Amino acid sequence: MNRQFLLTSLLLLTSLGCNRLDTTYLSYRGESINGVRVFADILRDKGHIVDVWPSMRDQLYYGYDTIIILDKTNTHPSEELTAELLNHFEMGDAYEILYVGRDLDVTPHYWESIAQRLKETNQPEEAVKAMNEARQEMDSQMSRKSGDTDDENDPIIFTVKKNRTAIETLEQINLISFDEDAEESEDEQQSIEVDCDWRISRTMVPVEDAEVIWTDEEDEPLLVAVYHEYMTIYGMSSAYPLLNGALTNPSNRNVVDELDNLFVPDGKIALVTSGRLLNSENEDSQMWRFLKVFPHPWIVGQLFLFMIMFCLWKFPIFGRPRREEYQDLKRFGTHVEAFGDLLKLTRQRSFAIKKIREWKARQSMTQRHGVKN
């Protein structure tokens, strides 16, 4: 209740010109009406541990039960992101991944609300300015939308979204459920209506093996699921009901409640505020990427420690001294062998032969003088 009051106060203060309106999309810090801080706090209030990441990265492979990807683009997952999600199916720990596409944000609705409030307070000129702001924002967002285009990339959850004939405000969504105990018939599928305040301008086209979980009043899909062996990937058409400004409406909190029912209870959630991959803009070497993925750092660290211990044991300067065999230094042959070893270290054959000849010459002279004496 306090969080809702603060956001409502923010809207009122902004309308009076006390603050500059922050409309940064998917911002976690600050007071953006299009941010996701309230959404993250609601998940924390429900018992989840929520970490917010600005992009997809290798750290998300391990330690998270749920990964929520809020994409800033207007199309389905990119080819790079699709490949990353497929890697999560094989290597990741997450039980479910929720991919949320982008449609409208809260900004046009905000200016329309301001215009209505100004009309009620007999400020027609300011109301016209606010409506102009709303139209400009809506035109900007509609021009940013992608049309019905084909893509060579095989979709993983849904393709590009088809534009609707008009912008719609959904007041209810239908939650599709299946009665496992019922016989196979049309009555097996059940629908539960949930109140919301969800503005939407286009519809996603799910892949063939996707199961529709949420629909609007015209049975257009809003949330779909594709089940894999160890993981489920969900696709949501729009992040509108998850934004700060939209969550000031209590009915949109129903959407978050129903979304939370899909997640692991009290699990650890990674909230990614873009579909961008970290390595797409900051390429790392393959070795560095390998070292950043658990448990590779532990393995490499133990190998490095083993190498240090081996060096301390092997080299006599650092390790235990070697035991040399005892040699009788009084034996003259020992000196000759030592002299030969020294000459061998020089690796100069001519020099060694010269020294040996000089030594033999001195020995001959010594023997001759000894005979004369």
C-alpha cells in the first residue's frame, strides 16, 4: 500500500511540474513510470530472492530457479538470444524461463490521465497540451512497432507480433486450465477470468507446439508455454502490466499474482532487463568465458594449487634437499671425473680436447722430472 501511495504521489508531483517525468523503459533504478522496481519488490514480498541483471550472461546458468527476460526490442527473441536459451536447456539450472516482449508502455496512458485530471480542474489549455503529449508518445510507439515480417531464424516461443486493428485496453484476461481427471473432450479445458488494466496493440504468433495459457476476450494469446524435458519456457506478449505506472492499478497486481503461480515457490529469480547478450558487445576470450562458468573456477584453482605444490616438492631450492651418494674425495679419479664433467658443461669439444691435452702434457712433464730426480 505504501509503494502504491508513493507512485501515485510521483504522478501527481510530476503533473504539477515539480519533477521531470522519467519514462526510461525497464529501468530498475530511479522513479521511471516504465521501470520494473515495483515488480521486483512484489516478487520479493512473495518470498523470492530477486537479482536484477542488465543483460544475459554466463552467471545466469547456475543458481537460479527462474529467469525472467524483459526485452527492449519489438520483435521475438533474436537469433543470438535463441541460441543462448537453447544452451540453458542443456546446461542451465533454471526450471522455467519467461521471455516478455515489448509492446506499449505506460507513458501515453499517463498523459491521458493527466489531461483528464486537468479537465476536471478547469484547465483546458493544459489539458490540450497533455493530450498532445499522449498522441506524440503513442505515434512514436506505433511507428516503432514491427510489422508482419518473415525471419529466417527458427522461433523458439513465438514469431513477430501481428498488429491489431486498434489499440485495446484489456479489462480481463482468461486463464486457461486443464482438468487432468476429466475425459478427453472440449469440457476438459476451463477458463478463469482475472481483472486487469492492460493496454495492447499487437498479438504474438506462437510456435506450433506452444500451449496457450492466457488469452484475451477474443481468444488471442497473451501467454504461451513450450515444455521441454527439464525446463519450461514461457512467452508473454507485453510487459505493460509489470511496469511501475501500471502497477499503481490494483487489478494489474492480479496479473503478477497469476504469473507468480507459474514460478518455483520461494525460488531464486534472475530479472534481466534486456534481451541483449553481454558477449555481443564485450567479446571475451573463450578461456575467460570458460573460467567464469561454475564450477570451472574451482577446478582450475585446484589444478593451479597442485602445480605450486609440485614445484615446491620437485625443485631443490624450494623443496626438500636431494640425497647425494657419498663419494670418497681422496680417490684421485674423483677429481678427474669432476674435471671431465666441467668440460662437458661447456659444450665446446675443441676447447675440452685442448684442456685435456694441456693436462696430459703437464702430467708427462711431471713424470719426466720425477724420473730424473
